[in-house]
Amino acid sequence: MTSLTTDGGASGHELCLVRTFDAPIDLVFGIWADAAHMKSWLGPREWVCTACDLDFRPGGRWRACIVSPEKESWMGGVYREIVANERLVFTFAWEDGRDQPGVEQLVTVTFTEHRGRTTQTFHQAPFLREQSPTSTSAAGPRCSTRKRVTSRRSRKEIDDDHDQRLQVGSAVRAGPRP
């Protein structure tokens, strides 16, 4: 079972999402370090991650491609800080400059464990304009809710979609929200 909290931030120009997983911290952290896992959850329902390359070390680059029936979008960045099972900091930018031309965002993901459950906090900024969590460019296991999806989909549909897709080994299975 998971729970999700969203906060648009004080200015509305940042994204902060908190998700609690019924899984140990090493498994939740591990999905960020494994390209095969990342390919299974990166992108909204209508998009498929077709490429994901991770040089998972400080200073290493990451790059991924998501594809919809209409287009292909490449994204990437550089890992700035990696503290196993605690903190992950990396840059994010769309390679085509869409949404935020010339702006590189900073993503910080922190992990805490309590009684076998892991809370993941995802923070991404800056955004040039206020956006809903369903249209942001973040990459992350439903801590960064199915982004870039049409506004016709409800938050529940978006989260339920992610819950069905997120699998970390056999130990994590996201279930219904409380």
C-alpha cells in the first residue's frame, strides 16, 4: 500500500510530492539506480520509455526517451549527489527545450524508513510557470505523479495507473490508497 501527498510549493513554481511505500528503503532507492526498473515507470500511461541510460554516480549523466503515438521526447541530466538509501540529487532538462527553453531543473529525492515502510520525497524546481502535477516534467515513481498527461484524466486515474505499473522486484507492490 502507498500513500501520496502533493504540494505545489509556496510559489506554485515547484513540485514537491511525498510517497510512502510498503517496502524497505534499499528497494525504493534501488529503482532509481536501475535502468530496467526506470524504464517500467518513467512516463505517463500513453507514453513508453524506449531508452534509459544511467551512469549512476556523482557527475554521471542520465538520459531517457519516452514515446507516445504522436511524438518522441528525450530528457536527461547529471547526477550531482548520491547518498545510498538517503538522498539523490540530479538535473533535469528536455533535450528539445520544450516547456522550459534553456532551463535546467534540479531534482532532489530523499528517502526515510520507518518500521519497514519507506517515505520518498520528490522535489523539482524551478518551473517557469505554474503547472499542475499532471503536466510537469519530473521523472519519478509516482512520487512524481504521471506527468505530461492530458487534463481529462483525474488524479485518481493517474495514481491508479502508476500503482499498477510500479514494481520493484517482488517485494514492492503498490496497492490502493488509504
